[in-house]
Amino acid sequence: MKKIFLLLAVCFVTILSAQNQAAKFGYVDTDYIMSQIPEYKAAQTELDKTSVQWQKEIETKYLEIDKLYKAFQADAILLTDDMKRKRENEIINKEKEVKDLQKQRFGVDGELFKKRQELVKPLQDKVYNAIKSVAEKSGLGFILDKSGQVAILYANSKYDKSDDVLTLLGYKK
């Protein structure tokens, strides 16, 4: 009986010491943090405005192409084969130009992506550095982001360091 009690006591002490050795976790909500930063809101507004402007420009060009196509259909009976080919090529070339413009503006490495990098990346780096600093000051081994791809099924709010990051960045709730 004494051996069992001693064994349980040793196991209990081992478990407690193992828990004290474990890395501490914290989490932040980067969507919340970014939404509290006026510079980020201004950058998002500028990006949205630019995106809408470029989209309208592209839609206008597609409307022009549609008008050309309808005019071609109406005139097709009266046109010679050479004139038909010329008008068809004109429409095809304009469609290609608009698709190229759309790709140039909204493509993977397009102007909107570059503008987003230019406006938002410095803010993201600033937030990342603040998160790192908060983690080091708090003695945390990990900070998870609950706003993105990472799913957190349970999070105790006492570990939320979002407001600490905002404070360190000089912002209030």
C-alpha cells in the first residue's frame, strides 16, 4: 500500500513539473487588431476605391465591345467578306486588350496586389513585431491567430493578447 501511495505521489509530482515546463500559448485576433488601426482602414478604403474605379473602367470597355459586336451583327449582311474579317478582328483585339488590362490590374501579381503590398505590408510587419514583443514580454512560447486559417475550438479570454498589441502600437480600444 505504501509503495502504491509513493508511486502515485511520484507520478503526481512528475505531472506537475511537466506542466510547468510546457510552453505557454496565447492568441490574438489580427482582424480585430487591424480593424482598430486607422492607417489600415485608410489603406483598405483606398484599395477599395481603386478597385471599384478599375472595375468600372473594364466594364465600360466591355460595353464598348458589346456595342461593336451588335453593330457588326446589324451590318453583317451588307459587309463584304474582307470587311467582316476586319471588324471581327477589331472586336477580338479589343476583347484581348480588355482581358490583358483586367489581368494587369487584378491578376496574381497585378497592380492591385502590388498596391496592397505597398500600403498594407508595412502595417502587417509592424503588427507582427508588436506580437513578437508581447509574446516575449509575456513569456509565451506561441501566439496563435484565431482570425485566419487557424481554427481554435476553445480559447480562454485571459490569454487574448490583442489589446496588449494595440497598446504597444499606441492605439486604444
